[in-house]
Amino acid sequence: MLEVRDLVVSYGRVRAVKRISFAVEQGQVVSLLGTNGAGKTTTLRTVSGLHTPDSGEIWFDGERIDRLPAHKIVQRGLAHSPEGRRIFPRLTVVDNLMLGAFARRDRGAGADLARVYELFPILHERRNQPAGTFSGGEQQMLAIGRALMSRPRMLMLDEPSMGLSPLMMKRIMSTIAELKAEGVTILLVEQNASAALALADHGYVLEVGSIAFDDTGAKLLSDDRVRRTYLGED
Amino acid sequence: MDPAYFFQQLVNGLTLGSLFALIAVGYTVVYGIIQLINFAHGEIFMVGAFGALGTWIILGRAEITAWWMLPVMLVGAVGVSVLTALLMERFAYRPLRRAPRLAPLITAIGISVFLQEFVRLFYGPIPNGLQRLVFGDDIPFEFPDAKAAPRFPSIEGVSGGSFVIGGVTLQYAAIFTVVALVLCWIGLYFFVNRTRVGRAMQATAQDPDTARLMGIDVDRIIMVAFAVGAALAAVAGIAHGLQYTNIEFRMGFLAGLKAFTAAVLGGIGNINGAVVGGLVLGLVEVMATAFIPGTFGGSAWKDVWAFALLILVLVFRPQGLLGARVVDRA
Ligand SMILES: Nc1ncnc2c1ncn2[C@@H]1O[C@H](COP(=O)(O)OP(=O)(O)OP(=O)(O)O)[C@@H](O)[C@H]1O
Ligand SMILES: [Mg+2]
């Protein structure tokens, strides 16, 4: 469904992503692991069209998308919940959610709104509150809900558990599992490697801009290198 | 003090303030989206007034003074202003979107001079010359020379008319200005808060990258911001023409500078702030001119008060009266 080939991305003279290639198959959950500054966020932002790559190709659903502007990429069914939540602070919760449906042409946003409220009841309770007054965890729910409003075929989540309590974290992970069961393809960047790998069909480990190795989620969970670096075991 | 005199000044202040407010919205909306101070915006106001005059010359055959000419001129003025603003955005500002901030600022000053000179030199000669090519010397639509402040069309029942209540004179042109501001303000409120594009505009102002992730075409939103500001400036151009009977190619400079002051006064980036800032500025200017006695009184000092107020606000309340929506200082 998504295929990235030899992607190179720089900020000015600094190379952040150095020729990485990976693929996400339809219906899979794929996890991207890596230490701070490895280039995970840069990779997602480039796939979404917020950065232009220096070279390489990005294919989504058989179409090359690396030269498309960001707003056209969402229209094709690829949603992105960005790192740091990035909700619109001075808009209400419901306005934030409806902006998530901006790219849609159909009239089904109402049904998805109901579904997001069901997933995160707190959003319904506070739907008319400015989103900037929310706690970090609530904002994260809003960010995920907003990404779902576009009814994406593929969803990219950049650290969805950042700043969440263990309970909320579990909720988010089970939401991701539900989405997977519904057939949504997911690319997941997560600091919490054990939770991410437990869900992932496949995982890629990124080190300073290059893919060091990749394997199935289960194999990576028991891989020594992963256990040492990402699960904090020695 | 004579209360009628006071109320007269109040009315005059609100009228002048409405004019500033209509122009100020354009500064604030564009700033809110791309943090650009579009110093050429005053010229969009001027171009609107000349657009209204041109519409009258062509569609009103330079003689119709019936009331319905007003909406026709309005459409013409808005069309000319919006087109000018969109061309300016597309060809002057968009290529500089990623340039250091000083570049678009200098460009804005350049465009401002360009538009003034363009109107001064070519407002008459281009349309008249083109017609001469087709019709010979007897041209159907004679455009005036913009070097000598041309007369603005006078509209029956609006231009020059007035009535008096309790010793206070209310000019129809002044009422037109205030009513135009109120209608534009209400319209803008609905547009920004109740429409899809309006909400996309707010989202873009708050976080442009994330707005793009929502599927919002940010270039399009920037165009909308320029167009909305230009439309209101065109309305101001007509209001100005009706009130002052003559228009000139230089009129956008001082009006633009004061409207910019009004936008900063209210908190740049904040639409309500621009309206409130405009009204306050108009009131201060008129009241100071009317009531300050002695050396500093009278109209010789008229233009000083706006900028004195700006300095005071920048020192004591830099975020403006209602607070800037965008926390971004150069
Ligand atoms: N806007 C920027 N300008 C310059 N360099 C940047 C910018 N954003 C990221 N970088 C650099 O690019 C590299 C990759 O950053 P990126 O944010 O993609 O890492 P990440 O894997 O998401 O890290 P984290 O786990 O901390 O979120 C880093 O070295 C970072 O310093
Ligand atoms: Mg990151």
C-alpha cells in the first residue's frame, strides 16, 4: 500500500534521512522504531508531503506521491496524526474534529464523528470547549480522533502515547488494534517499543537516518539489540 | 461645553473610525495567516475608489446618479481591488514565501509606489488610448486624468445629503460608511466562524503545517485572506469617495498607515481588534483635534495623534487592545 524507496531528506545541509526504503502492506500495522533524532518524524512528514525529498520515491496505492502537495495526499486516504499532537488550540473540539474531515467529499462525516465520540467519550462531553484548554492526554485523543475523521485507508501515528497515563496508553493501543481489525493500514512511530511491537506485523529500526534492520514484530520483540536499546534491558 | 458639539465630534470620529476599520481588517487578516505586513494594502483601498469611478464612467456613462449605481459601483470596486490584491499576492509575495522577512516588506513598499504611480500615469491614458485606437478621437468613455484629483460620482440621496437631530448633523455618506462597516463585520464574523473556508482560515492561522495535513490548500486560503481584505478596502474606497467627493492616487498612503496603526492598536491578527482599533483611532483623532486647546490643537496636529497613540500602545500594551491572536514578533 505504501512503498518508500531510497528516500533522502535534508534540512539545509543536514541529512536527516539517508536512503531509507520500507514498505507497508495493506491491512498491516508497521512500526518504525528509532532513538531520538533517528529521522522517524522526518520520514512521516515527507510521506505526508510536508517536506520535499532530495531523492527517492514514495508510492501510495500504486501512485507516486512524493511530488504532490500535502493537501492532495490526505485526499487520497493517507492521514497523519503529527508528533506533539498539533491540535488547533483556539478552535473547539468539534471544529478540530470537523477539520479532520476537510478533505472528504462524501457526507459521511457525521457517522464518523459519532464513532470518534464513542471511542473517546470525553471529546463528546467537552465538544464545545477550546481544544487548547485540554490536558496533554485529552489532546492526544483529539489528535487521533481528528485523523480518523478523514476516514483514512492508511493512518500514520507519530508517538500517539506521548504523555499519556498507562491507562490511556492502553486505550490508545487497543484503539489501534480495533482500527487494524477494521482494515485500516497503520504506520506507527512509538517510543513505547514493547506496546508497538506487540501490535506490529512488521517493524523497522531506524538509526541516524538509515534503517539498521527490520523483522516481524514478534521477532523484533525478542531481538537482543531491540531489547537493549528500546526496551531498556541489559 | 456644548453637548451638540461633543456629539457631533463623536459622530465624526466614528465615521472616520469606520473607514480605518474597513481598511484595517485587510492588514490583520493577511498578517494572521502569513505574518506579512502588507504595506501595499492602502493602495488596494485607493485602487478600489478608482475602480468605482471607472465602473461609473463605463456602466453609468458618467452621468447616471440614481441610487442603484451604488451597488453597481460596489461590484466594480470590489472586483478591481480583489483582482489587484490577488495579482500582487501571486506575483510579488508568493515567490518570496520562504525568503527572509525583510524581503516581502521591502517588496510591499515597492508595490505601493508602483500602484500609486501606475494610477497616476495610466488611469486616464490607457483606457482612453485603447478607445482611440477603436473609435478615433470621439471616444465613448472619457477617463479623467488621475494627476488632478478626479471627482467621485455623486449619488442622489447619498452624496452631500444630510439631516440634523438635536443639533448633530448626520451626513448620508457618513451613515453609509458606518452601516457598511457593521454589515461587513457581521458578514465577516459569519464567514470566519460558520463556514468551512472560514474555519480552514482559522486553522491555517493557528498552525499552517497541520492545516495542510487536514487537506487544506494553504495557498488557496492565503488568496482568500487577500481577497477578503481587498473587498473591505474597496468598500472603504467608495465610502471615502462619497464623503470627500474627490479621490486621488495618493489617498491610500496615509489612510493605509493609519489603518495599519489601527490593526496594531487592536492587536494584529485579531479581526475584532482591527475593527475596535479603527474606531478608537478615528475617535482619538477627531476628539484630539476638536478638544485639545492651544498650540497642539486643531487640524495641523491631526495626523500626530494616531501615531502618538500607536507609540503608547506599543510601549504599554504591545499585544494591542484586544490582544494579538498570533504571538509572533519580528
Ligand atoms: N526543522 C528542522 N531543522 C533542522 N533539523 C531538523 C529539523 N527537524 C529535525 N531535524 C533534525 O533531523 C534529524 C531527525 O529528526 P526527527 O525529528 O525526524 O527525529 P525523530 O526520529 O522523530 O526523533 P524523536 O524520537 O526525538 O521524535 C535530527 O537530527 C534533527 O535534529
Ligand atoms: Mg519524532
